[in-house]
Amino acid sequence: MPGKKLKVTLTRSIIGLSPKQEATVKALGLRRMHQTVSHDDTATIRGMIAAVPHVLQVSHEAE
């Protein structure tokens, strides 16, 4: 999937997450609620998103 991008938004607070889940959210570059970042659509990023799907909203970025 070269060239494809994902928009990832933090929709819920990281308060109450396990330390490992909190570290995953921060590794995605999300620090504040409703902050949005853009990432390449890779297996690594998909795995990170799959670890904390309940606090994220993911959409495809228009090319």
C-alpha cells in the first residue's frame, strides 16, 4: 500500500490506560485529545492502532 496515508485522531483521554497502551498512543505522536496526526499505512502503524482502538478514530487521508 505505498503512498497511502491514515489520519489518526485521539478521541478519548489516555487517563486510565495501561502504561503500555499510553506509550503506544504517545509513540503515534498523539499528546492531546482531538489531536490528529498523519501516518503512512504500514503494518507497524496498523498494529499500533489495533492495540488501542477504543481511544482512536482512524480514517483514510484523501490523496
